[in-house]
Amino acid sequence: MAYKILDTCVNCGACEAECPVSCISAGDGLYVIDESTCIDCGACASVCPVEAPQAQ
């Protein structure tokens, strides 16, 4: 199961830097996760200040 970034994202970029497979990129006002590349490690969720990345 991949992670998804919710609308609560504040566009800080912490998750992008933490992702070991580089599946997170800047989107339109918030970051997005490429679900086909996500390995469900939760690294992004562990550093997010607003808990925007959530397991789907």
C-alpha cells in the first residue's frame, strides 16, 4: 500500500528529502507521491510536521 499526501500539506519539502526512492515531488501547492514507486516505508510520514502523508 502506497502513501498519499493529504491537502493538509504545507509544502515544506521535508518529505521529499527523506524519501529513499525519490518518489515525492512538488505539485501544485503541495507535494505528491508517485504511488507506483512508493515502497510504503513511512519515512515521509515520520518527518512531516502536519502528518500529511498517510498510508492508503
